[in-house]
Amino acid sequence: MWTQYLVLRLVVGLLGLLPRSLARACGSLIGRATSAFAPRLQKTGLQNLALAFPERSEAERVSILTEMYRSLGWQLAEFCKMPGYTREAASQFVRYEGLNNYLEARERGKGVLVVTGHLGAWELSSFFHSLMGYPMSVIIRRLDNPLVDAWVNSVRCLHGNRVIHKDEFARGLLTAMHQGQTVGILMDTNMTPPQGVFVPFFGIEACTASGLARVALRSDAAVLPGFLVWEESESRYVLHFGEALPLIRTSNAASDVVANTALFTAAIEGYVRRYPGQWLWSHRRWKTRPPGQEKLY
């Protein structure tokens, strides 16, 4: 436990001392090394890309996966540099798109649920938002190493962010919404019933967390997509906030949960399609299958 923690702190400390451009270059190399030494992740990534983009060639899928590893390496570098970022410095390489959508949602006073995923620089996303004066809570899974978990969370919360652990999901979300707070939820990972329901993701049924939809329907909080992605044409990150998603309400509560979970998932898919090289394709997103269907991995 201590060895893992100390090695990680050493690597992070060294990258944190480098100029940002050099740190990102080193992060990119680490990302490429990961692809070379983790064949299982490479295999899963290519399987997922074949499922999501059957029309694309093998070479195109490999290119997307290569870009993904670069993106992950860049995020590692940004995380290492985050403790030293100031508002002025971060504004040089991050800008907002649709901040008014977020501010309007917050003004409703019923809380804001930000639908996001493992796309772009998700760790930098909430950190930058808090650095700019908009602290929020983030739903997280406890890391296996408690020392690493405590340290990572201390970086996340440097500027007022808070963490809500998944085992406190429902109560934490409802409390935050009653207080008019903002909470970001990564909801693009594989789940299992009953916590997850099956909705389409790239046309394939994917077991997806339904808690966000349940809380949104109960609290009437505003729900909007938010993603921090690298814009190649600008050579900087852009924090996109989409318009609030209109909740689906009928007389069938169970059906509404599934319909709204599908709505939120479709929003995530839209961003992944726009920035395919920045999504975490190495995750076994379609691992849980509907009853009677064969395994995909």
C-alpha cells in the first residue's frame, strides 16, 4: 500500500515540476507505453470500436485508440500540474462554451445534475470549474488504496469541490439537490441490475446507472451535459455545457426512469461521436448483457 502510494507521488511530483508542455509530452509517452504493455486493454478497445463503429476500417479504429492513449496521458500530466494552477494560468488553455446554460440551470434553485463521462479531461473539468468560482460535488468510487484515494481527493477538492462516494449516492444526491448544489456524475460505465437499466448506447443495449434519472425526477433538478474536451483546432480544452435536457414524465414511473436514462446516455453518445479519440474505449462498457444474450467479451 505504502509502496504504491510513494511511487505514485514520486511520478506525480516529477511531472508536476516540469513545464506544462513537457509534462504533457511525457504523459503522451506514458499513454503509448500503456497501450504497448496492456494487450488486454488494447483488445477491449478494438472490440468496443468495432461494436460502435462497424463502418470504420481497422486502421481507423487503431488510430482512434492511439488518440485515446494520448488523451489519457495528457490528463495524467494535467492532474500532476493541477495543484499549481491559478485561475489566470488555466484560462490560457481552457475556455467555456455554453456557461450560460449552466448559470441558467443553477438559477432555478433546485440543483444541477451534470451528465458527463470518461471523455476528454474529466478530472480537470470539475477542477477548472471550481477554480473559476463554481465548486461542485462529484460522484466517485473509492480507490482500492486508501492513501492514494485520500490524496487524489485532496487534489480534486483544492478549490471547494466535494466528493460523494458511490455508496452514499442516493442520499448524497438528494441532499445536494435540496441545497441547490451542483453534482457531476460519470454515467458511462457498465452497471448491473438493479442499479442499472438497459438503454441503447451506439445502438447496443448497455446496462446504465439509473440513479441519476430517479433523483432528477424526484427533485426536479436541472440536468445538462458537461464535457471538457481537447479542441485540436484551438490547441486548448473547451468546457462544454449543453442546454438542460427536458425530463420525460408520464404516468409510468418505471418507464420514465428508463426513458430519461436513455435520454442522458444519448447525450453522452453524441459527444463521444464528436470526439471519439477522447473516450475510454478500454472499458468493457457492454459487459452486462440482457437476459438470454451472449457475452460480448
